Amino acid sequence: MSTQTAATADRVLLITGASSGIGAATARRASADGWRVALAARSWREMVLTNVYGAALTLRATIPALTESKGHLLLTSSVAGRRVLPGSMYSCTKHAVTAMGEAARQDLHGTGIRVTLIEPGMTDTPFFDNRPSDALEDDDIARAVIYAVSQPAHVDVNEVLIRPTAQQG
């Protein structure tokens, strides 16, 4: 039996990348906290299309509903979207997502839509072939997401940069 309040039961979180890692952990935590969740996952082979074009299409598709509901837009970038990782196309795609988040924040100013950019550092997810031992856990990021979306309507948490204490850069 759920102990949702009417206000909680009306909240919906669309989570892309929900099949594993941070997306799956966020879906579990949001559901446990009473959110209704809509999940999407992908198996695109091309990182640029997934990370950049996919994020742009998701923005385009969700902005009308977000405007109507005065919703909250969250984009997942990375610490790699804040500092250059030499020779890393992943870093380039996450820089694009970081820019997309700031552009959306400016474009949506005055609409009532809040925009949050989540920028995880090294996280123990299936992204790594050799999983790091001193990394964040996917649930650490999920807690940061729930923190951002749980703030009062007059509070807009623009960016959450979260790193493990062992990560230097």
C-alpha cells in the first residue's frame, strides 16, 4: 500500500536511460518516494546521437507538457561536460548537454519551468568495462535528483556537480 499524498501522486518523472545505472536507480528511488514514473531506455550504438540529438529531441518533445504543468526539466551531463578529457568524444557530447541545459534555463525563464543539470563524476555503472572501486554509486546520483525535484516551487537548483571524494578532476 502506498502512502502517497495527493501532491505526490500528481508528480510524474520521465526518466530516459532507465534500463540500468543512474537512470534505473533514480526510477527506483522516485517510485519509492511516491512519484509516478515513465521510463525509457535506448540501445543506440552511436554515442553522439544518443547523448546530444537524443537529449535535444527529448527537450523538444517535453517542453509543451512542462510548460502546461510548470514542470521540472532535468538533464544529465557529467563532470566530463565541465572539463575536457583529452581525446574523449564522450566529453564532447556531455559539454553539449551542459550547454543545452544552460540554454534551456535561459529560454524557459519566466515559464515556471525549473531546469536542473545533474553532473555526476565517476560512478560505478555499466558504462565502465573495469568498474572503479572508489566511485559513486548510482543511488548517490538518484538522491541528488530527488533532492532537486523536491524543492519548493520558488527554488530552482540549476546544477548539481557530484563527485566521489577520491576523484581528482
